[in-house]
Amino acid sequence: MGIVGWIILGLLAGGIAKILLPGRDPGGLVVTTLIGIAGSFVGGWLSSKFLHRPVATHFFDLATWGSAIAGALVLLIVYRIVFGNSRR
């Protein structure tokens, strides 16, 4: 899967992470989308590095989607902890 595929996957993973963690983020939709893109890269890297599960070259691989969504969730949680959660 090329860089464009990872960006598209990251956009979708960021959207899914936002659905799973509702609330207003300090940075809004644009930052949440960028977190989703970064999370897909981080999730894919962690999956291949520590779980010995290489990232598939197929866009519709369930493990690739799971790692991208998990990476987006982790980065979204860290972002909310560091920059504050406006759900107060």
C-alpha cells in the first residue's frame, strides 16, 4: 500500500477514533484528522515492530485497519491528555 493509501486509511481511522472517543478536541476536526493519519503510521509501525505482524500491502486487511485505528486512538488520547480535554 502506497503513501496515498496510508493517508486515506489514516483519514478513515481518525474518523473512527473520533466516533469511539466523542467530545470536542482542543484542535478541532483538522487536528483530529492529522492525528488519524499519524496514528495509522504509528499503528502500522508498532504492529510490524513489536507484534511481528508486517503491515499488509492490501487496503482491506483487518489487521492493518485494527493497527491504524488503535494508533489513532492512542494518539488522540495522548493529545487530549497533553493539550487538555474541553469536555469539562
